[in-house]
Amino acid sequence: MAKLRFKIAMSLDGFTAGPAQSRKNPLGVGGNRLHDWAIALAAWRAMHGLKGGAVNESTPVVEEQLANIGATIMGRNMFGGHPGPWDRKEPWNGWWGANPPFHHPVFVLTHHPRPTLVLEGGNSFTFVTDGIKAALEQARRAAGEKDVSLAGGAKAAQQYLNAGLVDEMEISLVPALLGAGERLFDGGRDLGGLRPVRTVAAADVTHLKFARRRTG
Amino acid sequence: MAKLRFKIAMSLDGFTAGPAQSRKNPLGVGGNRLHDWAIALAAWRAMHGLKGGAVNESTPVVEEQLANIGATIMGRNMFGGHPGPWDRKEPWNGWWGANPPFHHPVFVLTHHPRPTLVLEGGNSFTFVTDGIKAALEQARRAAGEKDVSLAGGAKAAQQYLNAGLVDEMEISLVPALLGAGERLFDGGRDLGGLRPVRTVAAADVTHLKFARRRTG
């Protein structure tokens, strides 16, 4: 069965976004700092239609993360913030622009129904109101033979981790402090059956990969 | 001048000790898990008078940490818990036993005066009541040409980090969750002038070393 693969960047003090997230500053105060290492890479820039960039120890990590993904799941906040019902007159199309970088179906966890949003470049956002398992089933169907990416944010990830539904997790640990914001791990004591399988150390980030302990 | 070198083990969710620390369980619930990687090492066992043990990627890291240390600083809680004035009738001699593993002068940060405690094996505990700078000065004098080790816990480390007094920091990141306990980084946004200088990945722990940015 297609794997559910979760990747996220986290600060040394455990935050995946800074405080005071807003439309202008979707990653919160200081949150962009978590992605500097990625944005510098040629592999990341190519995905966003940009030229140039670095090749370093992080390159194979990012290439692996981007490969063989057929659908993405994300939380409402990661799609476009604003808790509560969608604005029917002027529904916001999220933080991802007219041509988001996914190029496959994206499933958004929300309590508030909304018709599927189709954007350029093979991107669609389907709003799932019946829970994380339903979203995973829909994403797996859409992904076909490929895997499903769990993009975040922290709350969506916690739900999937606690339910033991994540097959692979990669934390890109950035050696900086945010001081406040959204914590990835907030009170849980187990990693939902995941165990460390490999670590890649780059100069500006450390990639910690975990995978499910397979039984039988 | 002798460096102040801080080393500590931290869980993936940012804790350096578990909840409910007690005499019976000085590292709190689950806290021993943070040190499994070290206790397995021949280098660590030799320091504690034990034979056998493993040699792996962590070995040179621990050898470097133990080398050239002439004095240690620690917080009251790390010496022996129990906030408040010392029991004069039956003062506890701490968690470290009759022959602690330091074999050099240790300086304990406390608000409550107490005569220096001399134990076996060249160990002494001097109780410093006039602040972190005074403790550092005393420790540097005692260390002579050697460096000073900052052993923790989290609160003592935060004070030295925030004051920009730490020259080197090594976080041994353990890929497990404690869920609660003592956080190393709790609201601060800078690393007191420290920047990452090298990462060592072992199978069961990742060592993240930081050093002061020297100017001039």
C-alpha cells in the first residue's frame, strides 16, 4: 500500500512555525528561517520553476522527499489559515498562489465544507470534513501507485502520528531558536511506532529520518 | 582564557529531564532514556570505573567532552534537588554518591549557603550564592589552564547562554519523546552568540556542536 510520508522543518526548540502567523507572514515571526536551507537548494528551486541554487548534503534528501508522491494531505491552517467557515463571497484560495508547487491532488483537513478548488498546473484542493482516515483514504486513491505526502502543519501531523498512520517521517532540524510558535511535539510520548533509520548532517540543517517498525 | 563548555542530552521534543524528578528518579520519568547511548559506551564506562562497552561514532565526541576539564559548574537541582535551605541536621550529599565521577572541583549554583563538601576521589562541591558570574570566576581559577564544564541542568544552562558566557555547546539529541519535564530552550530566541560548527550522527543519537563566533 502507498506509504504516508511526513516531512517537516523544525527549530532546535521544537517549533515548525513562529508566532503570529498571518496572511502576510504565513510561517509566523522567524518561521522563514526554518526553510532557508531548502530555498538555497537547486532541487527546491527547480520544483518552484527557479534556476540556479546549491547542491550539497541536503540535495539527495530533498530529491528523495519529492520523488514518487502522488497526493498531499495538509491541515486547514497550512492551506490558508482563518479558522471557522469559509467566506462564501470571497473565499481565499490559500497561501500557495495561482500555480502551487504540488502538481497533484491536495487534500485539506477542515471542519467546514467547501467545493474542490482547481488551480493551474494540475493542482487541486479537496476539502475533507470527515476526519484524518477519510482524508488518507481519498489521498491514497488519488495517488494510485505512488505515496502520499503529509505536509503539516503540526496539528495535522500530531493526529496522524498519534493514530500510528505515518509510515515515514523526516524532521529537518534547523539549529536556531524561534522562542514561540507552533510546536510539532506537544505532550505526546511516543512516535507512533516510528524509529530512527538514518541521519544526514548538512552544515545548516540535520535531517532525521524515521520509519515504521514493520512486523511479520 | 579557559573556555566554558556546555554539554547536555536532549529529547526530540526538547526535554533534558522527564517529569516528577525525585531522589529515586533524579532524571524524572523517562529521563534515563536520554543517556542510554552514553552508558553503552566504553569511554563513559571507563570514567565511571566500569569495564567493557561499545566503541562507535559517539566515542570521539565523548572523549573530546571529557578531555581538558578542570572544574564543573552545575545547578542546585543537578547536585541534589530539594529547593530551599539545606537541612542542617542531615544535609544530603547529592545524587552523585561517595566518589562522584568528576575528580575535580565542582561549583553548585544555589541561593542557600553551605560549607564546601569534600568527597572521595578529588571531588569537592563548593556552593556559590552570588550568581553565575561569580561561580564561573571561581571555576576558572580552580581549573587553571583547563576548561570549565557546564553540566546543567536546563535553568543553569539558560542563564549562562542568555548571558553569552558559553563558549561551546554540545547537544546530544536523542530521537525519543519525553512528553513533559525540564525544557532546555524555553522562550529564548538566540543562542548567545553560538553557531553550529559540526554534527556527528550515530545510530542512536545526534551530536550537534556549537561554538562562539569569535570577533577580531
